[in-house]
Amino acid sequence: MMIFFIVGLIVHVVFFLSIFDIYFTSPLVHGMTPQRVPLAPPAKRLVLFVADGLRADSLFKPDDNGTGRAPYLRGVIAERGTWGVSHTRVPTESRPGHVALIAGFYEDVSAVAKGWKENPVEFDSVFNESRHTWCWGSPDILPMFAKGATGDHVYTYTYPSEREDFASTDASRLDTWVFDEVKDFLNVAKSNETLLNMLHEEQNVFFLHLLGIDTNGHAHRPMSKEYLENIGLVDSGVAEIVSVMDDFYGHDGKTAYIFTSDHGMTNWGSHGAGHPSETLTPLIAWGAGVQTAQWEGSHKYDDNYLKEWGMETSRREDVSQADIAPLMASLIGIPFPVNSVGVLPLNYLNNSQHFKAESIYANAIQILEQFRVRSDQVVRFSFITPRPLTDSKQMDFVRNARNLIQKGQFDEAVSIRYCKDLIDQAMEGLSYYHTYDRLFLGSSVVLGFIGWTSYVVLFILKTHVTERSLGQIFLCIGLLVALFLMVQSSPWTYYIYCLLPVAVWFSVMRDLVRSVPSLPLSKCFGYFLLVTFGIELLVVSFFYRAMLTLGLVVLGLWPVLSGLYIKAKVRSLSWMLSCLFLAVFPLLPVVGREPDVNYVILFVCICFQMMQVVLCAYILTSTHSSLQLKQGLPLFNQLVSWLTLVSSFLIPLLSSTRLFHRLLSILMSLVCVYLLLSTGYEALFPPVLSWLMFAWINIEQETMNTQGSSNRTELSSTDFAENIDIAKIRQLRLDDIRRSYFFVFFIIIAFFGCGNIASINSFDPASVYCFLTVFNPFIMGGLLMWKVLIPFVIVMCTFESIQVSTQLSSRSLFLVVLVISDLMALHFFFLVKDHGSWLDIGTSISHYVIVMSMTIFLMLLSVMTHILTSKRILIGWKRKMHFR
């Protein structure tokens, strides 16, 4: 069994990683020739302002008095600049957002897992192509563009990471630091001849990363006074920097300015998903080479933002976030970043048609170069799939575009339109080759999945099913397949394609099955339908949490439907009430809630059995009170929180090994930690879940009593430290399939009961404020992940208890659970489509990853669960974790 466990773990890790190789491969290729515009650029230097976490509506929308929050930038829009909305992509995090802005390409979704490391992959950027780049801002962002740049020409100035404190009295001081440092830098340059000469060279870039808005948004929410006032501070700071910069260069009119954001933020202070508040960011450009303010009466956008923002007469030019990189490159005359997939927004340029034509031509050739390199890297079977853009078509496009420009046909309808068509086809070709191996790899993974699931099923059937009942099961499967095809009005060939595997798999399994007492056909068919319906319910619940409420209501009626209510009314009533109470949580808001410690006080009134719980409640309330008063995180509170976390892993091992004593100890230890990580109603979730788990243990014991099992064990006498009598281990029954499904259902409830973990922005950073407030993505992420896993562990321990009390081999129950979870993962794998938005693809993939992670956690936590419920660690290992 240990060999099976290790092999199964390896198989699932491979399946888990496969989704990243199939859908999250890096878009980067190397070996392209840089492309630049052959004409003189309009600007000698460029200043890039990135207000981290700034929403488009927060900047553009007037306040309640009808005045703008950013009067200077509003004046730029009205008089001398071009503006629009920059549309970001998922994940809306800082690293992918800055990469799109400065390098012009969208990292794969898994890049968010790389966090804010220093350039873990090599890529070209505007900074790399510039002559010199000076950067000021966060130590989490700037280093990734400095490291890996060719030459030593990217200079970074950062403040200490300790300043990124969510409990700071004034996070806007991060932006004040940046503005002050830039002004001091220019003042010092006046007396430093070497630096002065460098600053007066062409193709220079100044990057100001402004983190205060994002920090205030996380700490106080985007609608708070702190967040909105920070916008005004940034606006005045930008005005001052522009004035200082123009004075430094003698008002030569050769400086271009761009103001934008890497991502937005939800109303509850999070980002990472695809809500419009996260993907819509402002873009304002002005200065040398930028089109001045334009006015128009009609608009090309169907949304109602212009009216909401009071900008109906102002011309709006939206772009994709990656389009900003080629815009910056064109303004200062540097090569386009070779990895960029951005399309130059010509409406932002105030230059001749010749310059625009040459710029879009260089843009097209730069993207075509990536297509050529990518196509050379792929071993393609032309007899299977045709090449999207052949060599002859490429040559014709390039030659015709060059001829049109040489003939002076620069207008939008001729050469520019021709180059845009070339860009479109090159982008389609890039996508074609980027996804070229998906069908092959996906098919291989599906075959592996089916093979592994079949192996697990065989593992069970060898011991519990006869050849006769096996034939009946496959007959039912064949009838269901035929009925499905008949409903779909499928052609006769489909029946061959779909029924042939049924016959083949029956032949294979018939030779492997050995004779054992048969299972009733009617019950087999009934359980097959119920499990199929149950799996579909779980799959749908990933998209609609309310389905979990429906499932809990159905589960609550189980004692009535099975007849247990008549024989055990008290236990059945406890089961039904706990199901109904827990069914409330999936109906509550996932996110968007403000921290409300009143729920925590209510929880303390419910659960006052240990002084530690009361202490944790005090720590939580005093911490949030201190943060609201901007007094920081008290050291005593922080020490108690960390000690509580550490002790939660040790205390259960010291408690009694009696079933209910050990479970209560585990519950109280985990609930204390969960309490410290709570900000609202979720503090009530673990006790209600635990109530249901205790009711589940009792109702399963009553089920064993009803069935007249001779091997049943009284709950009051159950001890995890006792030796297991192998002779009492019974065989698998159909009712155990129900137990396994209940377990998987409760695991999903544990995941989704208080939030949708498939979405990055479902996590509230305020949850970890009892432990730390200084920004640290890895520690914060680990604490939030443990908060998610605590209900998981509670369910795992309960399932282990049921296994012991019902005298069933852990192997048998575990294998059935494995089959159910693998079928769910396979279902999500099929839901992933190559077409559609990245948000849709990412959602299906994230669900697949969650189910695979859940399966891996089941395998790993089964060891941890056994340790928690055993007398000593060594005893747990000697007994091989009950896997007999």
C-alpha cells in the first residue's frame, strides 16, 4: 500500500504540473532582430509614472462636489494630452502588469507564482533598449527590470521594504519619498558633470513607481479617504515633477510623459482577477510627440463611463496594456522590445503620416520576427495542420508594405492598414504555434488520467466485485451511452466510436476480476446515478456556490430518506440542523465585506471552552482597533499570534487518544488560529462545520447499528492508540461509496464555504494583520493558505475517525475518494478550451488545479491526520497509517 501511495502521489503531481506545461508555457522566444523607426523621434526623453493599484474610475470620476480628484491630470486631458483606458489582463498583479507595460508582452498566468523576484526569465524591455534608465520606487518591482538588462545602464533607487506597512499611519509617504528623491537627484546632477552629460543624452527614461495608492487601497479600501487623498497627492506630485523636469531641460519641449497604472482594485481592497475595477486602468500621455487634446461629439464606446466621468466631449482612446511599450519606444526612437506583442496606438502620436507608417511597419516586422523564430522552433507535421502564414505570404506582405511606404502612400487606408493586417496575421500565427502542442499533450494526459482511474477502480474491483456483476455494470454503462447518443440524434458511426471502448474495457477488466460475493445490480445502478449526479453538483458548485447550499439541504434529508430518523431521532435531528446551519455560509457574500469583529465576539459566546479562544478573540479585536487608530500592530499581539500558530501543531499530540477527546483538542487548536485569521462571519464557520462533523460521526455509527454490523465499535470506547484487529476489518460495501462522496462534498464545502479560492482577489490581506502588517507576499500567502486548509484538516480528521469507528480499511475508502476526485479533475480538464477569453480559460484551469491540489492534499494530509489522531508519531508510522 505504501508503494501504491507513493506512485499515486507522483502520478497526481505529474497531472497537476501538466496543466502548466499545456496552458501556461512561456510566450518568450529569443533570437529576433531588433526593429526601430528610421526617422528622427519627436522626444529625447520619457518620464513614466505608474500609480500602483489606481483604478480608472477613481482618477477620472469627479467627487461628490463635482470637482476632479486630480486637477492637474484633468487639465492635461482637457488641454494638451491624449487619454484613454488601458485594459489589463488576468492576473491583475504587480509583476505581470509592469511586464506588460514596460516589456510589451503578457506573462503566463502562473507568473504570479514567481511573485516579485528579480527577473526569473530573460526578456527585453523599454528600459533595456534605452540609453539610460533611472528608477525610483518599490524594492519589489524595480530590481526585476535592472537585473538581466544588457549593459549597466538601469539605475534603481528604492526605499527599505519595511516601509511597505499596511498598518502605516500614512502610506502616501511612499509616493512623497519618490517625488523628493527625483527632485534631489536632479539638483545633485547640476553639480555633477558626468551625471549631467548622461541626463542630456537622448533616449533616456525616468520611471517613478508610486506604491502609496495600492498600499492605502489594501489597508483602507479604494473608497476610503486615505485612498482618495493619496490620488490628490500623486496628482500634485506629478505636476511638480513635470515643472522641475521642464526647468531642468530649459523647456526644450523634448520630454514625453506617460501616466498609467499596473492594475486596479476591487471595492474590498484586493486584485488579481478579472473584475472591471481591476482590469480598467487610466492612461494619460502628453508632451513631445503626443497628440494634443481632441474633442468629439460621438463616441465609439458602448459603456457609460464617459457620462459617469463627466468627459462626454473629450476624445477617448483605449489601448491594451501591452500597447504602451511600443508607444514609449516610438516616442524616444529606441527599438521596440523584441518580445513585445503590443500594437502601436497611432492615435496617441502627433507626427507626420510618414512617421506613423514607418512606426507601424517596424512594429509589424518586430512581431513577424517572433513568429518566424517560433515557427522554426516547432517540428510541424504539415500533412496534419497547415501553416497559418507561409514564407511566401510573409515575403509578399513585407515587400508590398515597404513599396507602399516608398511610394508615399502613408494614409490610414493604404500602408498603415496593410501593416495592421500583417500584425493581425502574425499574432494569429504566434498563437497557433504557442498552442501547437496542446492537443497532443492534452490527449496524453487524458489517456493517463483514464488509465490511472481505471487502475484504481480495478484495485477495488479485484477485492469486492464478481465477474457477473461486472458485466451487469458495463451493460448499464452501455445503455446509458446509447441513450445519450439517441437523445443527441447522433449518427450511427458515433455508436461504434462510443460503445467500442465499453466492450474493450469490459474484456480487460473481466480477466482481472476475481470471485467475491456479488453486489446487487439495482443498488449498483442506483449508486452509479447518484454519484454521477453528485459529481456534477460538485462541478457546478465551483461556478455557483449556492449549489453547495442545495447539496447540504439534500444531505440534511438523508436520515429521513434512508429511514434512520425513525431509529435515531436525536442524532438525525442534530445532523439535519447542522447541515441547515452550514448551508447558510455558501449564500453569504464571498468578498466585499468589511472587517467586522462583532461576528468574532458572537463566536466567543458560542465557544468559550478554552481560555486560549478568549485570548485570541481579544488579540484580534485589539489588533484591528489599533490599526484603525493607526497605532500599528502591538508587539504583544504579534507574539501571542505566532505562539498560537506554533502551538496548534503540538497541543493535539499531547491530548488523550480517545476519539472525541482527540478531535476536540484538534478542533480547539485549529479554531484559535482560524480566529486570528478571521475578519468577519467566517469566524463562525469552523464551529458550525465541526458540529456537522460530530453529527456525521454519530450518524454513521447509527447506520452501522441499523445494519446490524458485528464489527461495530462503540464511539465512547474508540481509542486511536489501540492496535487494530485486522480480522475485524470488513470489506467494502456500496454504502461506503456514499461515505466517500460525503467526504469529497465536505471537502468542497471546506474550500468554498467562506470564499472562492479560485479567485486571487478573494483573499483579504486584513486576515493576516494579527501576525504581520509589513508587506511580505510569501509569509502572507502561507498564512492565508493555512486558513484555507484548517477546515480541510477538520474534515480529514473526521473521515479518519469514521474509518476507525466503522472498521473499514483506509485503503478502500481512500481509493473510492481518489476515483471521485479524479473524475472531477478530468471533468474540469475537458472544460478548458483554447478559445475564449483568458479569464474563462484561467477559471477552468484554476478549478482543475484546485481539484488536483485537493487530491494531493488528501494524500499528504492523510499522513498528518493519522499523526494527529495517534498516540505517538512512531506508533503512527509503525502502523503504516492504517493503510492495510
